[in-house]
Amino acid sequence: MADEIEEVLVRPLGEVLARVGEGVAQAQRAMDLNSIATQTLIDNDPVLSEYGLQATWYHMPEVTLELKMSLALKRETRTDTSGRVLVSRLSLLAAPHNAKVQNTLGLDVQGTSVVKARIVSIPPPPRAGG
């Protein structure tokens, strides 16, 4: 049975982008694990290891995404018992633009934004003490 997909209607934009980043990291990890498994197979096979074969490593140097979202600002205010404002902050919320969101929230296609992001690989930081 396929896993059910939980539809998330409204989330902070930072959370949406963080989840995209996690998905990219998971995909890269899966490719790395596949390369490790392939190299282990080669190293443990007497015939293949004779030829000095090396597993192919795949790398996503850049991932570009474009999300059609409905964006909204939400002000969150906390007050103390006397009504004095303790904390007030704005959050940028994002909702995917699809039929369910459009019908549920009554959003118009003209009210959508396109959020573009690039996730780019960089070299790891130098190791401390190395």
C-alpha cells in the first residue's frame, strides 16, 4: 500500500524551503549509498576487482526550483496580563497553489507568487585541527 501524502495547506515559507532542502539532501544521500554499495560489490567480486573498476559517483551541483505559492503575512502578538505587548513579529506564510487550496481558501490565481530558489553545493568547511 502506498504511503499517504499529507497535504499541507499553510506553512511558514522557511519551513517549506527547509523541507525542500531536506528532500535534496535525502536524494544525495541515496545516490551516495548506491555508489558505496556498488563499490563494495566490485571490491568483493574477484573478477570485477581485477580490472580496477570504480563505482560512479553522482552529485547534484545545483538544484533549481520554482514554486507557485500563495503568500501571506501574519502578525503574531503576545501580551501580558495587563495587555502590554511582549512580542510582536511578522511571519511569511506560504500555501501551495493547487485546486484544493484555491477552493478551500478562495484564492485567485492572480494572487499567487512564484518563489524561486537555488540550492548549490559548496565544499565542506575545513576540519578543525586538521
